Amino acid sequence: VYNSIRIMITCYVWMTGFGNFSFFYIKADYSAVRVLQMLWRLNFLVLFLCLTQGTTYILYYICLLHTYFFLMVYATMRIANHINYTKWGLRIKMGILAVIIFLLWDVD
């Protein structure tokens, strides 16, 4: 059961990340208002629960995952956003992101 739940959480985080990617790709809204709205929606209730229930933030790790991947997608799409619509621009950015993730998590 534990592994099945982990797979479902992974799928949900991926779908949320793809939704954020699609939003930035279609709307190209990289404003600070959009970022703050997303961070507020992702973290407000968890912060409220932590303060009122006396729990730690890491207990709600799914919110941390969503926040991290939202910021990762935002940074990837925002940096040099003029090349997002070229034939190779977004592919190169995703390749660079994959290398950065590999270096951070898999290289000692």
C-alpha cells in the first residue's frame, strides 16, 4: 500500500508540474503577482495547520514538493523566456534542467 501511495503522489506532483508548465507556455504570465498567488495557495493552509496544531511543516511534505516544483518550472520558463517558442529553445532548457537535477541528486 505504501508504494502505491507514493506512486500516486508522484503522478499527482507530475500532473501539477505539467499544468504549471502549460500555464506558463500558453499565457506567458511571469509576474510576481502570479508567483505570490501560487505560493499563497500552496502554503497558506499548511502554515495555518502547523501554527494551530503544533505540527512540523515537513509533515505536509506534499506541499513542499508542489512548492519546489512550481518554483523550478517557473524559473525554467522565466529565464530566457524569449526562446521558449523556438524549435530548440525549450528542449535545450529542459536538457540543462535535467543535467542540473542529476548533478544535485546523484553526484556526490
